[in-house]
Amino acid sequence: MVTVTGTLRTVTLKPRSGVPSLEAELFDGSAPLDVVWLGRRSIVGIEPGRKLIASGRVSIDRGRRVLFNPKYELRPLGRE
């Protein structure tokens, strides 16, 4: 289990096996990490430039590090 704090670089909607999934790239200053919420089309506050703390189990998918359906906390705007 890991906890990562970083900034969302990109947020996109991509279907996986016919199921909607919201995918974001989280960058912590060392390496990007894909964060994927399966079955979601959008989540309020999940947008590029937003700071986020994400926790979960890191997997490798398509050669990239990824957290599927992580626990997360959005950092308050203006106090990031």
C-alpha cells in the first residue's frame, strides 16, 4: 500500500472493456502515476492542476504504474 501526494497533470475519460473510467496522471516530482476510477465519468474537483493525496495498491497496467479506485483527498484550493 502506498500514499502519494502530487498534482494532477491530465484528466481524461477512457472506456476500459466497455466500462467508463476516469483516468488522471498524478505527478509527485519524481515519476508519473496513473490514477483510475472505474465506472466513473467524472468526479467533482478532479481536474488538471489540482493537488491530490491518493492511497492504494500500485499495479502495473500497460507498462505504467497505476492506482485503481484509490482512496483520495483533494487539497483545498488556494492552500495547496
